Amino acid sequence: MDPGYKVMDTFKTKTKGFKEVYIDVLINKSKPSNRVFEYLERGIDLYLEYSLEENEITDFIEDNLSEPKDSLLKTLMKRFPDYGLGDTQYLRMIKRLKAEK
């Protein structure tokens, strides 16, 4: 049964150096000092953007807080698919931003 996913690319990599990448990105919230492959680099960039208190997603939510929550949620899922966020993360962001207003 096809789950609806398409394999974009495959490649081999070694795990050497990934501990440093982990520390740089997840602990220090910075770009890794080690070179990483293109897809991981894109994911890291998105994660670091998402980790900021103010980012392109929160800016969009703030600009559209007057929309019904369900409508805003659907728009967020369509507009920012590369982040891989789900409804729970978006709803948490909407709730936080509404509380700050």
C-alpha cells in the first residue's frame, strides 16, 4: 500500500561529526560548524527560524488572528509545509499569540 509519500532522493552518509551538529543546532541554537548535506542544512535553517520567538509563522498568525481558528489552521498547514509542523504546534502558537494581545 502506498502511503502517499514520494522518495525524493537517497544518499549515504556517516555519523561522524553529528554529535557536534546536534550540540550546535539543538543546544546552542546556531548553524553547525561541521558541513552537512543539503537536505539537513535546509531542515536546520527551518528549525532555527521556527525556534525564534518571532518568525515568519508567528508574523503570519499575528496578521491573521481575526480569522476563525480552523480556517487559520488550514491556511498555516498549506502555507508552511516545509516546517513539517502539525495542528498541535500551530494551535499552541495561535493560543500563545492570542493571549499576548
